[in-house]
Amino acid sequence: MTVSAEDDFARKHLFSIGRKLTWLFRPSFQDNLEAELWGTALGEFEPQQTHELKLNPSPSTIDDSLYKDCAINKKDFTESLILGGAQLTPKPGRHQPYSPVVVAYTSHKLVQNHNGIFGKIFSDFLTDYVAFVEGKRMCLVTEMLSHTAK
């Protein structure tokens, strides 16, 4: 998961400056899109963004009950979900269901600047998100091993 904040000066500006300083050593590009991608930090190039992450004080939409009988295996973590006070919402036509890659864009209310990832709401969201994704991985491995043993 990559999360880019709207007020992240380093990703918006310093990354591009750093790329321009190394322009002579860059790879050759086939078109302008490749050049734009190379000069823009992941998460800042709008066509790469797959999700939005916003504040949402509603209760979490997933919970530990998904671990019963490994129902979590059917959960697509690229769908809209609320965890820890934040809502991850796919951008229409941008996300791939069940993809291991999420490139989310968020406001300064959730993540501040470049190092503002330690706020309570974002930390709670990320901790829960990673825990559920890892729980799914463990259920999938357990399920795979039980089928192999048969």
C-alpha cells in the first residue's frame, strides 16, 4: 500500500527536482507518458491512483468474525472498507479486484506532509488493514496446506 498525502511537499516537488538533477543518467523513454511517470513519485501521478483514503468515523466494516472458517479468504481488500476511522474507496475503473497493490491518495486531515503517518486515525487504519491482510494470508496458507496433506 502506498499512501500519498495532498500536502506532501517532498513527494510533489523534491522528488521531481531530484529526478531532474539526474536527467543525464536516466533511461531513454519511448514516449512522454514514460517520462512523466519517471519524474513523478508513486502516488502523485493521478492515473496510478487506485483508491482514495478519507476520514470516516463510522464503525469498521470488517471485524474478527471473518476469521471463522477462514471466511476472510473471500474478502477483497481493494473494495470499499472502513477501518479505524478511515475509509478506503476504490476509484472507478482504476483498481483491480483482489490486487496486492493499493495506491491511495489522501487529504492532509489524515496524513500530514511527508512524515505525518503517525496520527492516531491513520495508524489505527493501517494497523487494522495490515492485520486483516496478514490474517487472510495465514488462512490461505493453512487452507493450502490442508488440501496438500489430503
